[in-house]
Amino acid sequence: MSILKKMNVETPDDFVVAMSLAEIAFEVDDGRSMSMRKLADILTGATPDPDLAWALAFHTARARTRSGAHDEALRLYEDAMNHPEIPDDVRMLAWYEKALTHGEAGDDTRCRQELSGIYAVDKTFADVADRLCRQTS
């Protein structure tokens, strides 16, 4: 993590460095060595290949959600989901995380609507069925 942080200082627009920092922050560190707000700022400063803009939007949305910037995160999830190059599995994950972000933002109705949409497409996706059952109980 510290090596990537130094590399980011030297080349703040480097997409690969920013994405590597994001992967470590989400999978291993989850914000302990770097705040999610700082990570979102780093990601915002990166310059992706146009075909990979979906990845930048997706990871920035995750960081924004975890830092409490729900409105911006929701917009970024939409950007990622609407990108023509996003893989279908990541589109579903972005949709799922967008639904949960609505819930975190206090919009339980919209969260349930989004989860219902996911359930209609794939009844086995993640814990969507369980979440829907808990929300109607």
C-alpha cells in the first residue's frame, strides 16, 4: 500500500496505480490505511482508457458510498452500469451495490425496488432474496 501511495504522488493520473490502490483498500485494507474519501479523490484524478471508464466509475462509487457521499455514489453506479464495455457480472454487482447505497442513504423503498429488479433478472444473485424477505417482514 505504501509503495502504491508513493507512486500515486509521483503520477497522480496513473489509472493502474489508482485501481491497484482501490483493490487493496477494498479487499485487504477496507479503509484502514487510507480513508475512502482520499481513495475516491485519487480515483477521480486517474485517467482511464475510455473502454475502462466503467471500472473507474464503479470503484469511485464504492469509495463514495463508504465515505457517506451517497448521491454521488448513486450517480457513479449509474455511469458504470450504462457503460457499453462493462462486463455483465460487474453490471449486476454495480446494480446490487447501488440498491444497498439507496438503503444506506435512508431510501428503503428505492432499495427494495432495485433489489426486486435484480431478483427478477437473477433470483440467485448474492443475498437479494434474503434481503427482500427481511424487508417485507
